[in-house]
Amino acid sequence: MTLETRITAISELGRFLRLFSAENPDFFGNSFQQELFYSLSDKISEAVHHNGWFTKENVLFAINQWGNALTTENLKKWLSGYKFQDVANLKTVGIIMAGNVPLVGFHDFLSVLLTGHKVQAKLSSNDKLLLPIIAKFLIAENPEFANRILFSEGKLENFDAVIATGSNNTARYFEHYFSGKPNIIRKNRNSIAVLTGDETKEELMALAEDIFRYYGLGCRNVSKLYVPENYDFSSFFQAIFPWNPIVSHAKYANNYDYNKAVYLMSEFKLLDNGFLLLKEDTGFGSPIAVLFYEKYSDESVLKKKMKANKNQLQCIVSNGIIKNSVEFGKTQFPELWDYADGVDTIDFLTKL
């Protein structure tokens, strides 16, 4: 199977996902894709019941984002700078996936297949229903994928390299356990936003998407703000108010109530709008329903701090004050070449 045929199959998957997002089975011209439409719809319903953090809206958001990303043009642009060599003895790459947001391990899955290797995926128990349906589509597009995709229920075995995602604690275990194999081990990362006080209402409304999408569970979710001294949060609170229905979600509401009670008992000073708590804190990773903030007075000092802590940060959102920062509202719309933790997965895989 050549790189071109792999790109063709995956771009067809992108087309399927885009059409699926419209939620109309009549858009599909063949019976298999219509059947898969209903199978994926059923699995989404099952996933929502299985994982209380998954909602239909968020799952469809993830599917639509992937559908928009997987075009032939994007795939070729992404892969154009690499050297690919199709070999008879394929490598088997184990992938240990997280399950905090829908299809969070999909990029690693695609990267392995596009580089011509075999996937041995260990799915998270929190997100184990969606990817097998997507794999079924790829196998139907090109039956050679059947020998290149394996979902493992137990521990990974007979693999040549591994990509593992987990917490800082599990990463230490991964680093020890997989030390004898080529590996990418991902740890906790957080995303932040740097505000100047000159942001427009539209920019702050877009920032709300970065904060609240997936209930803040993803590493690309903004979990902390850096604001100038004497920053007035009133415009920020007004801009994010349309997200107030989020507190009607039971698990989010439980976190909001719990964290509020803990902070109040500890006599921490809070800003509270009824669905989000703002707490002044030097940490990067805030609990669910909490947003940390920290004040700054010198931009150059702040930039040095960002540089010193780059290994803890996934995204930095700003209106350009920080070099290579992400635009407001764009953290959950990464390009295919925006690698998690800044580690070039394709480069790693092509050199195995």
C-alpha cells in the first residue's frame, strides 16, 4: 500500500466524517456508508451513556473537526516535508490512548497508518467505542488496513515502538516500562491565555470556547489567564456568559459546587459568576469549573516565564503579545501538523 493510497483512504474518511456531521444518512451514496452512519450514531449514543463527560454535541464537534482536517490538500501539505519509505517488514507501533475528550488519540492512530506501520491500540475505557467504527470505514476503503489495525484489550505485546499518553505519574511508569523501545511518552500539559485588557468582546467570547469546550478536560483547554495589574474582569464575565448553561451538566455542576465549597472553607478569595470560579494562583492546571489567573506588570518578565515553563504548556493564547501564540477561539481547531507536546510524531515514525 503506497502513501498515495493511504492518503486517498483517509481523505475519504474525512469526507465521510464531514457528511456524518450533517446528521443526514441520505447524503451517502452507498449502502455501506449509510449502514456505517447508523452504526456510528448508535456508538455515539452508547458513548454518551458510558462516559458522563461525553455529550452528543462534543462528540459531533470532534468528528466535524476531524472531518474538516482530513482533506487531500491538508494531508499532502502535512506530509510533504517528510521522506517515506515503504518497506516489506512493517513496524508495529503500540499506542496507549487517553480518554479525556472524544477521539483524543486519533492523531497518533492516523500518524502510524500514514507512515505505513501497523497500529496496536490500547483504548481508554472512557473512549473505546468510536475509533473501532472509524477503523471499520478505513478497512472497507482499503482491505490492506485490516492487517495494520489491532485493538488490544490487554497489555501491549510484540510491538516495536510505543506512543503513550498519561498523567505525570503514569508517564514515569511508561518511561520505565518502555525504556527498551523507541517511544514518545506524553505527560500533563496545560494551556493558558495572556490578556492585555485591550481584547474585543468577540475575542473574549472566542476565548470562552477555549475554556469551556469539552468542559475544560483537554490539554488544549485554557486553564489559566495572565492579566495585567488592576485588570477589570467585568468584560470577561460578560463575554463568557452565553456558556452559563454548562452548569446544568451534572458532573460539571458537582465539580463547581465541590471546588467552591473547598475554596470558601479555606478562605480563598474567589471571583464567581455562578458557573465559573476564578482563583488567583501560580499553578497552570486548574480543577474543572475553575480558572486560575495571575497578574503581570512586565511583559518581558512574563515572556521569560513562558519560555522557562514551555514543557508544561500545550497552547498559549493571545492577540499576538506572545510569539507563535494561538488565536482566541482556536485551541480546539489544531492543524494536522500541530503536534501534541511539540513532538513531531511523523518524524519519529518515519525513522523507526
